[in-house]
Amino acid sequence: MPTPLRYQDTGEVHLDFHRTTNGTIAYLRQKHGAEFLDDVFRHTAQDVYRSIWDDLKQGDPEQLVTHWTYFTEREKGVYKIEREGNEIRFIVLQCPATTYLRNRGIVVDPEFRRQTITMNQAWSEGTPFEISTKITGEDAYIQTIRRVKL
């Protein structure tokens, strides 16, 4: 059984935080560069969401799947999960963050998805998993957890 989610808000969702995240990513990228962004995202994955990383190090990917599912559902994103053999694919058909931004005419920073890619890479460090992110469209991507070690 996975560790319960550390953050599991139940109040009203204010999706405008995606505007703030997008602007913060743009600012940090412009002022400090992509490597700095990667450090921020890596620390977020491994420190703020440490229990997810700890479960992955123990060979349990379910808290991460629960995290992805909970927040995508909470923000009314469209997704499906496929499980086959040693892989779990979290297929986002409509990302709530980028959809929200685009629907308001806000340009999505070119490094916006870097947070997802880098956090997934950071979560896989020291675990029996590879976690990849494939961008499949403006508002779509696939996150794959693949067990590579027993």
C-alpha cells in the first residue's frame, strides 16, 4: 500500500496558480538559466515530495500514480492509465495547466514541461524505475514508469 499523499487539498481549486507557475518558470529561466530550473525541480521532487521518491526507492510506484491521478482529476484534466507488464503509462489527453493558460491567451513558456520531465527524472534516481515523459501535443503528454530492476 502506498504512503498517503502529503498534499491532498480538498477546497476550491484556483487554476490561476498555473499562470503564476508559468511566469515563475519564465522569470527563473531568463534570470538564472535552465540548469537552475532543473535544480529547483529536482529539489521539489526529492525534498518536497520525498515520500513519493522514498516509495519509488522501495520499488512502489503507486503513490506517484495516485499523485498524478489526484491532481489531474482535481483540475479536470483528461487522462487514462495503461498498465502492461513492467510499465505504467499515464496518458494525459488534455493537460489542465496548459489548457487553462491557452484558453486565456497566455503564452505557455517553452520550458513549462521541463518541470514534469525533470521531476520525473529526479524521482527515478536511485530507484528500480525509469520515468520518462513524452510530449505528444500542445496539451498532451505521456508519463511512463518502467521497472528496469527487480
